[in-house]
Amino acid sequence: VQLQASGGGLVQPGDSLTLSCVTSGFILDYYAFGWFRQAPGKEREGVSCISGSSDGSTYYSESVRGRFTISRDDAKKSVYLQMNNVKPEDTAVYYCAADVNPGQRDCVVHAEIYDYWGQGTQVTVSS
């Protein structure tokens, strides 16, 4: 399983941005996916996750809830993070990750349970 994140860039506060994570390899619709971010000098933070397609439940960290939306398109083997009303504190490298053994639980943004990681895409929010 490989993941390729893209869509980052330099945007202004209040702008919108969509990150994409294209997966390859043997992807099953019960995999859960997560988005994480890491700002300079800070620990990695779980931003959002989405459960397998039969459930599709989502989770958002308090810092992004109401502004970000995670979605998946299994036909395109892709996961997206729609970022609206971005703020300077959203500046970070964003990573997508796959949890290939989610079982019956809802997705969680605990990095240690994710098995595969993309290379990251930089998002910079600045005026």
C-alpha cells in the first residue's frame, strides 16, 4: 500500500484548499484513513479520519471541526481533506495514513495504529 498526498500550497487566511491522497496497492473499502499534520517545533497532530465505506463515520479534531471535511472515493482510491476558512495555525506538513486493520471500531486519530503513511504535503497559511 502506498499513499501520495498532494494539494498543499501557500494560501491566505480565509481561503479554501483541498488535499488529496491517492492510494495504490491492494486497497479494501474497509480500510480507515486519517489526516495528520505537523507544524515546525510541534508534535504530530491527528486532524481527521474516516472509517471504512460501510460505515463512513468521521472524526475531526476540535481545532478543525466545522472547517475541514474528510471524504473518500474508493473507486478512485482516494481520500480528500477539504479545508475551508484556513487559519495561520493550520500551517503544517499534512500527512495521510491508512489503517488496514480497523476492525469494527470507529476511526481514531492515534498515529500508532496507522500502518501506511504518505510523504506529506506542505500547507502554509499566510497573508
